[in-house]
Amino acid sequence: MITLSTESFFFIAVMALAPIALRNNSKYRRYIFLIINLAVFLVSMTSVSMLIVGALWILAPYFLAGVFAGDDRRKYRWILFTVMVAVFAYLARYEALFNTLHIPLVFGWRLLGLSYFLFRQIDFIMQYEYLKEEGVAITLTDYLNYILSFYTLLAGPILRYRDFILDMERQVDPLTKEDILTGLNRAVNGYIKVYAFSGIAGYLAKSWFDGLGNHSGVLTTAGAFFLFAFFNGWYIYFNFSGYCDIVISFAQLSGLTVKENFNRPYLARSVTEFWNRHHISLSEWIRDYIYSPLFKAFLSGPFSKNPQAGQYLALFLTFTVAGIWHGTDINYLVYGLFQGLGIVVATAFKAYRKKHFSKEKNKAWEKNHVATWAGRCITWSYICLTFSFVGYDVVGLLR
């Protein structure tokens, strides 16, 4: 999450000045962008060991992608995928896992943007052959800009290499007064979301969470927890969507495109629809690189005669993994389990309606205002309650 700190103000300054340097069509635009990205990355380094490990982590996929290209090496590419996830887990300090394996965690720091590095690197490796076939530029400069793009370093959205390169290669039109006003208006709205609405919601959420132990009755404790979850849900939304507003608007002022990541998620009628509206780039990434391979494996294996069960299990495991990716303690595992459960229930209910309702009845259901708002309220409440595990030790309350 984005907070008031020296680092956040540094990023604000970089984003505000970048359009001056990047809004051009010169052949040096890529190199100017690289200099800025490297500067931001180097400023985040706190030790020589961090710099060395960070450089190795970032550069390795660029040199290994070609080695593992080709149909005959496809299975080895998945081994590389697995090794990268294991190294990520080590660098992210998943203590419970490595303590169980009796493997000491040597490094006491965590790389800035580590989680988003992993997603981009996997996309680069898995799409390498396709990129070569399509003639998409693959150079070290382009790769580093893709991985280190300061616009999406802290919290996404998640970039795809092909889209990034095509965007870098397109001609940039001169800025108009309308472009500047539109971009600055959205950026200001983003700052208000992050530092006003999110700040207030975060303060209230923490206040209610800290006071949970002061309630003796079950109903009063449940009410206090619901208020905590309510404010924490809005804190997450305003903080994350506000950050996206800021980076998207400044990237546009620089002549770059950053993908939209939110589409009014709290108006979703189901958990499935919610994840098509919230952190959209993450939903698309886990669909392509976790859910689809799992589902295909299940269909050709143990669930060949029951594809629906295979789909539900693939969905459940996908969102469980996504939950674990968000953080290293047990609360994030519980968060992922609840998201997986919500997705499965929503998918099963949709399948039930499709099977037992006529087309006319389904259309009527979709247009029914009572059903719409009931679905929104149930989904919103469920999401807020599950989001309570993000950033707070809710599991610890039960100990």
C-alpha cells in the first residue's frame, strides 16, 4: 500500500518530472527511460548484497529465456518457472516454509517491486518464442525498461512484454492543453483518494481493529469487526485505485500507456465479477499462467470425466496461490482460501442458473434490480470481510 514517506514523495517527484524527458519521439527515448528506471531502482538499494542479488534476479531471465526456448525444451521451461517461484519465495522471506525445511533465510531485506518483477519475468520467459516469431524487439534495454518501469514498480498494474514494447515503439503525439488538464485532474483525484479518503479509512479501520479486544459481548464484537472490515475494504480500494490513477495519468503525460486496473469493483454482483473489475491485470495474469494450465492438466488427467469439478478445483487453487503471493504469513493463506471459496460458489451458482433457468428467466434475473442490489451487497460484504486478512493479523485474534 502507498503511505506518506520520503520514498513515496521521491516517486511523486520522479513521476512529475518524467513527462518532460519522455514526451518525445527521439531514438534516445528508450535510453532516457532506462536511466530514470535504473536511478529509481538504485535509490531503493540499501546494501551491496541487495544490489548484487537484485541485479542477478532481474537479469537471469533475460539470458535464460533463449536457452529454454523451443518445443523440445518446453518442459524445462516449466522447471525454470518453478525455480523462479522458489527463489522468489526465499527472497520474499516466507519464513514458515523455509523454517519447516530447516533452510536459513540469509537476507534481511526485501527487494522493492519483487512480486511484480516475478510476474513480468514469467510473462517474458513463457512468451519468448511467440515474441521472436512476431518480431517483437527483444533487447536488454527494452527488457530492463519492462521489468523496472517505475510507473508500475510499487503495486502494478502488471505489464505484458509485447504490449509494453509496442507502446514504446508508437509515435507520441504532442501534448495538448486538454491532455494536460485531463491527466492532472486524474492525478489530483488519485492523490485525494490515497492521502485523504484512504488515510481516513485506514485510520478508522486500525482504530476499530485495535479496539476489538475491549468488547465483551459476541454481538458487539461482531459489530466492531464488521466496522473494521468495512473501513479496511474502503482503505484498500481508495489506496490502490488512487495509486493506479496517479501512475496511469502521469504515464499518459509521458506518452506511455499503463493498463486500467479498476472498473468500479464494489458494484460487482458476484465474486467472479469482482475479480474481473478489481486488480484486473492480476486476474488476467493468474488466468493465463495458473488457472488455464491447471485446468488443462486436470481435464487431461484426474477430471477428464468431470470437467466441472476440475474447473472448481483449478479456480480454488488459483486464488489460494494468489492469496499466498500477497503476503508471507498465514493471514494471506486464509485470505486466498476465502477468495477461492467465493469464486467457486459464484461459478457454481452461475452454472446452476444456466442449467435450471430458461434463457428468458436468466435474462430477467440479470435485469432484476432487487437481485442486482442483493448480489452487490452480498459480494461487497464478503469481499470486505475477506480483505480484513490483508495487512491485519485476524488469525491472531482467534489464538
